Amino acid sequence: MGKRIRKCRRCGRYTLSEKCPECGGDTGNPRPAPYAPSDPYAVYRRQYRAAVSGKEHPDDTEEP
């Protein structure tokens, strides 16, 4: 099977190599992490975002 496409973290160019041929930067997987409804850290992530933005979410106050 063939290689997977990669994206340069510095310039955004797509390539198949570990290093970008244009700028020499590191490349990584361009796909986002998979979504899981049963994410055990979702409550903490929402609490953090609420604290940073100054908003309070009442459904996030209880711990899992």
C-alpha cells in the first residue's frame, strides 16, 4: 500500500515525505483526531474553555 499524505507544519504544503521539500519543516498528519461521544476529558475541556472565556456552563460543574 502507498504512503499517506502529510502536511508541513511550517508552510502548509502537502507532501509524502517526512520533511517539507520547500521549507525543510517537519510534516505531520493533516487529519484531525477522531470524535468520540464518550470522550472522558470532554467535561474538563469545556470547563477550561469556560474559565478562559469567562463564561460559566452549569452542566459542566459536576465531575464524571
